[in-house]
Amino acid sequence: MKPVLPHAQLDWDDQGRPRSRVFDDVYFSDKSGLEETRYVFLEQNRLAERFAALPATGRLVIGETGFGTGLNFLCAWQLFEQHAVAGARLHFVSVEKYPLSPADLKRALALWPELKPLADQLLRHYVAIHAGFQRITLANGRVTLTLLIGDALEQLPQLDAQIDAWFLDGFAPAKNPDMWTAELFVELARLAAPGSTISTFTSTGWVRRLLNAAGFKMKRTPGIGHKWEILRGEFLGWPAEVTPPAPEKPWFARPAPITSDRRALVIGAGLAGCATASSLAARGWQVTLLERHAAVAQEASGNPQGVLYLKLSAHGTALSQLIVSGFGYTRRLLETLQRGTDWDDCGVLQLAFNTKEAERHAQLAEAFPEDLLQWLDQPEAQARAGVGVAHGGLYYAEGGWVHPPALCQAQAAQPNIELLSHCEALQLRKVDDQWQALDGERLLASAPVVVLAGAAEIQRFAQSAELPLKRIRGQITRLAETAASQTLATVVCAEGYVAPARLGEHTLGASFDFNSDDLTPTTAEHQGNLTMLAEISSDLVARLKISEQPVENLQGRAAFRCTSPDYLPMVGPLADRKAFLDAYALLSKDARQIPDIACPWLDGLYINSGHGSRGLITAPLSGELLAAWLDDEPLPVPRSVAEACHPNRFALRKLIRGK
């Protein structure tokens, strides 16, 4: 059955206030929504004094059940701006099964004019909000919002975070009992930081007793408005009578955070490196970005147009979850760039060009809602494309093309980042807790943290030489726009892709060559790209007057993609391989064991590589994931996805599978 559109179904009263049809309940008090939020959630959690007490590099994490209209978030953000010092950060994590549509959210927030400056920022970035984890960066990185879109008891168990203050703001227990269960409260306890506080508008006795049983000490306190009493409390610790969470796997544990010398060295200034530098710089790190070329994005990230291409699975794989979350994050980043030259949300049409693809598309159309993708038959697909196509396919309305160098340049230009060009790191060594990058005998830069983001080139370093990265050569072809080709209205993909023109040129690509190490563009691969174009649209071939262009005169560029054996990127801290294999050798005999042995980390060494042809979608979010590993923050993806992307997974498989 086709999934129901996930947006909230609302009715509006004569004062313009929303009411949920599903739960037959209001989103906020009829008379005092702002006052109730500030009293119940901000005051009871002592947020003003806690924000004021944060140091310049401090952070407070708020968790919420029920994002709703975002009113609680905006009020917390407003209070944070009023009391927190420069350099402090707010991280707000909220779960929501039925998110408001952008239009409904705008209408609801218009009720609070005093929140308009913050609401406008939220609305500007409230795009591509789909199921799963959705990370939104606001206030130049000072405020982070992580939305968990879906059922609370499906989303919260996947969250890896330490929550300092909880807002329990689901619809009333009588209306939505699933948000007030013992199972859910155990998850709140699992995620609670020591001394975490909690508050809620309800004073129902069984809610208080269930929270107490989960390890919170709750008490009633006078209410506000029509609420006679409300509940507030603190987390005392995991209760003895409740089964504790499963022990953490040490090979995927978080390394000890670096709290003093917050300097990082990032090697490689493509999509992965620039995203990493930007995410760290937003958290107050001083970042040195090393690039062997004259500027950023000169290799695989340097194509004139890349495609926001979602190759999904109908089975909820780790890669598919990463793609949906990464797509949303990249789309929100692009809102700050120049539409038309830096990117365009013209949509992406994936043609069902053979029986196997048609079957896959049918499965995807059943598995995902239409606000992410929709099936178009051949006439509909042709009308959408603006040129003749022979097949129907899946249309991603929020997709489009990106000029990758523009994204890299914008990220590398952030404060706290120093770009050192013409600096090729050939060796990496650690001296006195500092990682040093050298190009022979010359020291290029040093820092307590180093992030290797140079695609397959990271195998040149002894510490990462065993990572199974593979280079795949790809060549694109640049085709001059014609008056007739201007009708191409969307990116169209089959075995390859063609994009609407940027600055008078279409980009066509890209070839796959697993054997060549030569980056000189070849006539043979231009011809191969033209063959792919003919399979996409013979009509577009005619419109571009391909027959009048000698293949040997075509222009293009070639670069190496970098991929891993399981097609997932490698993102996170790295262990010393030999020490890892020794420490966990017993896994080769019994993979179910979880030895109580600390992981032998290469302290301060991190990886962000292996993004393949999906770098535009996975690399920016991976910068956030890496920063979360480093700063002990809530992870921007489910824990299972973070583990699936962990660099240690290959050493672990070596022990368990022998390969």
C-alpha cells in the first residue's frame, strides 16, 4: 500500500489556530500559548540560568517529544540568544510523527510576531523534511535542530545522544496515549545525561508514576492558565529494577572528546573536506584545510554540474537511510547559494529504461511517499522533462543539479578556516600529541586532530593504508546549449545523466572505468557518453545537433570517484589496525562476544572518505557526523547508520569473516 503523506492533517479555528484532526487536540493553549511554553518548559527546566552558565565552547542539548508547530523550539532558541555567551551552542532534538507542511508551519508561526526573526530562519530551511533523521543548521551553526520524523518508539531507540533537558509535549495522554508509555519513558532515561531535567504540561498520576519508575524523580508544581498543576523532575539514574541497555560495542564507542586545544587539520578540500571543515568551524574549532591544488574542488568535486541523485532501496537499508537524511541536509545547505548558477531545484527524473529498473521503481513508489518521489508514466515523464523520452520513471521534485565548487567554496570561506593551497601531505606522524602533515621533510601543518578527507589518496598514509578504498575513473562531456535544448526542464537519468544548461552548457555523464589511471579525457568515453544520451532521449540528441559535432572536438573532464566495498562512506574515528585485531581476536571464534577492552584508537585521527558518486548527498551530512563524533554531540543519523559508516567496520569484518 502506498504510504500516507506524513504531513499533519489540520483544521483551523476562526482565530487561525491549528488543531490536529488525527488526535482531535490543539497544538497550544487557546489563550496563552507563549506563556505556557515559557512557564512549563523553559522555567521548569531552569533554562535561563543554564544558558547563562554555559562557557564559550559549551553546549546544552534539549530533547522533545512532539515538535508540532516548533513553538517550544523557537522559545528556547530566543531565550538562548538572550542569555548565552558568544560561542555557546544550542542543540535541540525533537521527534514528530506528523510534521506540518511548510505552508501550515508558516501559517501557524504567523500567530507569534515576536518570534518572526527566528521563525523566518526556520521556515527558510524547512525544506526536504522526510522520514528519519533530518538535521537543520541555524544561526550560522550556533543552533542545531535535529528532527526525528516518525513514530517516537521507532526513532528514539536509534538516537545516540545525551539530553540535558526534556520537553514532554505530545498531545494529551487521553488523546495520544502512545506518547506516554513506559517503553517511551525508558528511552528518555537511556538518553538522559546525568542530572537531566524534565517537564510536561500534564499532571496525570499514571504519567508521573511511569516516569518515576524510569528513573526520574517527578513532582507536581502549580500550573498556568487552565492547568492547575504540571509536572517537573530530574533524572536520578538508571533504576535497579529496570533492565539496563545492552553494553556498548567498544569498537564503535566514542573516543574521549578533546576539550582544550580545539584545532583540527583537514587534508583534502573537496566536498568531504570542505564539509568537515565547515562543521568543525561552526563549533568553534580552528581548522587548517590542506589542499594540494591551487583552489578547492579541483578533482572529483570539480565538475560543472553534479546531480542530487537518490538511489534508494525499498528495504530501509543503512545506505538508503543515509541518502534520505543526506539529501535533506544538502538541500537545506543549498538554500544559501545562488539558484541558477550554483544550483537549481529543477527536479530529477529517473527513467525506467528496462524491466529490472521498472520493477525497482514500482517497489520504490510503494515504499516512499509522493512528497519525495512519484511515478510518472511515459507521457507525464515527457511533459515533465520538456524533451522526448521513451519511458516513464520516478520523479524527485526536490532534486536538481549543483555546481559542486560553489558549495565547497562557500563552506571553506566560513570563519575559523584557513585554507593552505599547493600543500600536498605525503606523510603523517604524531609527535607530542600533535598530528603533523609533511610533504617530505617540510612540515605543512599540525594539530591535535587530523581528518583524512582526500578520497583514495588517504591510502598513502601508513595509518589508513589498509582501508579498502577503490578509485573509479569517470568522465563527463560538456555540450553547448542550443535554442532547441533550452526546453530540457529537469535532470534526466538512465545509465547516465544530462542536466539543464548552466551558463550555456549541459553536463552529460558520467563514464565508469575501473582500470584506467589516466585522467586525460578520451574520445572513446565522449562517444560512450553520447550513447548514454541517446538512450536517455534521442529527441535531445537532435536538439543538441550532436551529428554536427565531431566527437574529437568535444570538451570535458575526468576525475576519480572513491568508493568502498559496501558503497557506504567511511566516516568517524580510526583505530590502530594491528592493535585492534589483537585486542578483539576472540571475535574470530565467537562474534557474539563484546570484550570489555577499550578500543585502541589512533587518538585524534578521523576519516571522511569513500562517497563514490553520491558525494553531494552524503559528504555534507558526513561532515556533521564527524563533528558529532569529535564533540560528543547527538549523532545526525541513526546509531546503526553511523556504525555502518564507521571506518572500524572493515577490521571488524576481517576478524569475524576472515576477509
